Amino acid sequence: MMNDIKGKKILIAQPSPQNGSPYSDLETKFGLQFEFTPFFRVEPVSSRDFRAQKVSILDHTAIVFSSKSAIDAFFRICEDNRVAVPETMKYFCQSEQIALYLQKYIVYRKRKIFFGDGKPLSIVNSISARHHGEKFLIACTDALREDIALSFSKEGLNFSSAIFMHTVHNDISHLNLSDYGMLVFYSPADVKSLFESFPDFRQGDCIIATYGTMTAAAARDAGLEIGITAPTPEAPSIAQAISLFCGKGK
């Protein structure tokens, strides 16, 4: 398996990590070379588009955020629509880093701010039994994180979702895909963006790695064969999944 990517680069469809990278050890251990290029970006929806969804923020008692950009978009929409968010509102975030970002807009009080361990589904795990009576609003992109919505539904939680951001596909047509032995996708939007820039893309020997069930489904629907998936019990992250893949091929 290592022969499939030996001498070729691995393209991660995300921005370059700013504070260290789990891929650095893999470069040393397996002689790999990683490149980072975001395949899409998110931009806030307009106030008009938000109002067209007919979602009342104040009908909810808790807001769910999976990114800092979702927080920015939420409070911008509130400001544009003169929505005064009550101090009783609770916030559930994907990670502590995202939760701390709330300080840009509100006074940080632990009794109303809760967070997971960084994994999308950990948001549900941060909701204890005493919060099951809340009415949750999931602030999402137009590429809805259906994994999160599904987990809320399975837990029997009262929730709705609203689009606060929309995805804009980046032009990646300047890339020479033949230079890469592996493409790594983290979102269904990554897969869509690939075919936006390369409508005639053929996988050939290129290994496809995906994170999340919805991303894997989007890749399969596009006719791609997946060689690496995460999270799994053995590999909760893409970096660990690539490590396992390369270790088996040695």
C-alpha cells in the first residue's frame, strides 16, 4: 500500500494547521509529504436569506455551534435583525476553543456554556440529562452537518436547524492532481468542490481518505472508491488512520 503513495504528495482539503500538526510525525516516520489547500470557504448568509427560513431565534433556549465562523454569523444575524439574545440562552460548542471564542460577544459563564472534545458528535455528549428539556437551534451551513442533526434526533432532543452560512467552492483548478497519491476530504463540500474544478476527474490509483459518514457517502455517490475512513475505534482521526494504513503497507 505504501507503494501507492511513495514519491507522491498527500493533499489535505483544509487550511494549513497554525499550531502544530499531527501530520508532522507521519512525515518523519513514513517519509510522507503533506500539502494543505482548502477546497471551499464559508460565508455568512444575508439577513434577507436568513429571514426567508422563518426561524425564530428567540423560540430556542440553546444554540449549537461547531465553528467560530458560525458564532460570528449568528451574532451578526442577531444584530442585523435587532434580536436581543437573552442572558438565559445556553450555548453548546464542539470544542473548548470554540466555546472560549464566545467571549467576543457575551460574558463567559460556565453555567450556560458547554463543550465537547472537538469531535462533531461530542456536542451531544456534552448535553447532560438536566439539559434535555432545552429547545436547541443548530447553527449550520447549507452543507448541513447531518451527523449532528441525526445524533440529536436519536437522543430525542427538541431541536431545529438554521442556515447561518453558505459554502463557496474555491477554484482549485491550478492544482496538478497527478502529483498527489492521496486526497483527504473532511466534508461533502470538499467532494463537490473537487468536481466543480475537475469535472472529468478520474481516481485511477489515487487513494481517497474521508472523515465522517456524510463525507464518505458523498465520495461514494460521486463514484470514488474510499481507501481510508475515520473516525473508527482504531483511528479516531485522519492522521491516525493514515498511520495505520501506511504501517500495514510497510
